Amino acid sequence: MSYEYSAEAASNGAGADDQHHHVGVPVAEEVEVADAAVSAVLPGYVRPSSVAVLDSDIDSDSDVTAGDLQFDNLGNTVGAWRSDLRSSIDSNSGSPATASESSERERKSCRDRGSRKLVGMVLVGVVVAVAVAVAVAVSAVQGDNNNVVQGTADQQQQQQQQQQAEEGATTTTMQEAPEQMGKETERLMSLRDLLDRELYHTDDSSNGTSPLLDRVTYQYSALRWLADVDKLDLPLPNAVAGSEGGSPPTAAVALLERTQRIVQRYSLAALYYATAGDGWRVQGNFLDASLDECQWNTPLSGTKVVGVGECNEQGWVTLLSLARNRLRSVVDGIPDELFQLRHLHTLRLQGNDLEGTLSPKVNQLSNLRILDLDDTNLRGEPPDMTRLGQLQIFGACCNELTAMPTFGRSVRSVDVSFNRIVGSVPQEYATYGALHTLIVDGNFLVGSVDFLCDAFPTISIVVDRGEVSCYCCE
């Protein structure tokens, strides 16, 4: 018996025909089948109380017969259950057709959600694919850029290497660290003995007083360059007598010349290392191992040069100009080795950082005529330079000198303006017969220079007029 049939029977007022049926098993089955059908459509359905009583009575009394129960009462009870069932169905879902429509709407909603989910997944896939494509493209562009940058760097490096080759590749040999040059050679030890005797007045360098024994000194760096790098390979003077023969005077002259030539080349190398030559503004071919030291220069406009500007016929350096070339002394003032260039007549070092005092060894430059030390950070009291018998022009303005320098009688022009000089102009200046220019303003001088006006009627003097009396000053 189906649910539709029972409901239709109940709606048609069934009861008369049902009263003629046996009420035992058929009624119970109808109730159970109806319960199952209704529960499938209406979750939470509870059987009406009238039917529950009937079901209990039938199950509890298995001997029920037609004579034990009144058919009218049973028919009425079943009819009431059917009526209650129809009312319950109508109140919850309206009709079986309405329930079917609800199920269809749910299936449609599910399909819609599934479609939206599928569309979402497709969109996510598209986004991921686009992102991957963009990442690949960016990576390719970066790779191209890296290749371009690397190619440019390689090209620049090749150009630099080519330029170094064209310049003779002297940078490496000039600045090679002494500690990387290996063990000392026999030639190095011979050169050290020679230089110790000539420059440092040390007959036995093993006593530990020679700067040529200390590998961290600029002197040792110059020695190693001369012994191991220099391609001229100047012959040692101790081989002269045995190899060239000749009269003793001739051999002695050759010995002296070779010694002085080694000293000159070493002194210039020492100047380079003592003033941080690798930082010079213009290298001037300094320490070019294949060139004579007279060629250690760079021409500028006109006749000016940076470096060794002139040598005499014998090959001795006579002019050295390193003005405003970023020299930075690693010692106190000008390195002493420079004063071994005894053939110099012109020395221009202005505009460099040579902080320190001026050594009395400057008097070894007996041929010097021009000495320009303007703006070199010199300080303290200058040495007596009366032995510079040929000095004519002395410039040392814009330093920190504390006293007036003194000279030989050949001096013509003196400029010591803007220092820290105290006191007064020495009376000795009146004996400098060639003096025609004296510039001393910007100091702490007092007194009078009228005695110079009397001694040199055409002299030009610049002083601080408020502190120094001078009737001939402009």
C-alpha cells in the first residue's frame, strides 16, 4: 500500500469499505509504510497519538479478532490518522509536488555553486599562469641586463688593461710590495752596503742602525725596487777597477760617478715611497724601471713638466718640480734622501703636504738657486741656510714657521708671509746685497724695517703697517 493511495483514500472519506477488512496485519503495515514515506519527506515527523495507541494495542494483543474490536471504532481511528497525516503534510510542505520543486531548487542551487566554483578555479589557474609568464619574462630581462652590465664591465676592464700595456705596465713594478719580492739577493746586500756608507754613514749595516734593514721603512722599499725591479741594473762601483783598467785617477772617477748615479736613482725612489707616490696627482713616469731617471717626467703646457724637469750633460738631475701634486710625507717634513740630489738648482714642492720641519740637510744642496716651499705645512724654526751660497729665491708663505730664516748674501727674494713668525726682521738682512723683495705680512712681527729702506733704495717690502714701521713700504 503506497503513501499516495492512503492519502487519497483519506481525502475521499474512506471508511465504509475498510470496515469490512480484517484489522490485524493490513492496518499495521499501512501505518508502517506511511510512516516511512512521510519521514522521507518530512524529517522529524512524529506519528499522531491516535495511531500510536492503535499500533500499541494491535502489537500487544496478537489474538485480536473481528469479534474482539468494533469495526466502526477502528475505521474511525484509521480515518482520523489519515486526516492527521494529510494535515501534517499540508502544513509542512504544502504537497508532494511542492517538495519535489524544493528539491529541484536545491539541485539547481548546488549546480550554480558548482559552476561558480569551477569558474573560480579557472580564474585562479589563469592568474597563476600569467604570474608565471611574467616571472619568466622578468627573469629573462634581468638576465639580459646582467649580460649587458657584465659585458660593459668586461669591456672597461679590457680597455684599462690595454691602456696599462700601452703605458708600459709600470704601475705594478712601481708599487710592488717589498715583502712579496722573495728573499734578498746578493745584489741587494751589495747595494745596501754601498748606500749605508754613502748616505747613512754606517760601515756595518748589521749593527741594526740602518733603515735599510727594516722592511717596513720607505728606504727599504726603495732599496728593493733598485735591486729587484729596476731594469737598468746599474753596475756596482766595486767592479770598476777590475773590469775597465786604466790609470788610478780614471778608475777613481768612474767609481765615484757610478756611486753617485746609484745614489741619485735610489734617492728619487726614496722620495716616491716617502711621499706616498701611488697617490700623486701626476705620476710623472716615476719609477719607470726601463727609463733613465732624467726621463721621469710628464710634460705640461709650454715648458713646464711634472717630475724631473732637467738634467745636465753628465746625467745629473738639476730641476725637480712636483708642485701641487698631492705629495703626502710619511716622515717629518721633506725626506732627507732628497737632499742627496746635490746638482739641483731648482726645487719646487709648493702646494703639497710635507708636514714637519725643514731639515738642516737642505744645506747639502749647494747649487740650489730656487727653493719654493709655499703652502707645504712646514712648521717650527727654519734652519740656518747661510751655506746655500747660490740661493736667490726662497718662498715659504702660508706655513707655520715661527722665526725669520737666514740666508747667504746671494738671496734676492724672500716670501715668508702668513706664518707664525714673532720678533723682528734681523739686521743681518741689510747685508744681503742682492735683496730687492721682502714679503713678511701676516705674521706677528714688530719693530722697524727702515734700515732696509736705507740700505736698498729700490727694495720692495710688504709688512703689516700697523705693527712694523717702514717709511719706504707701499
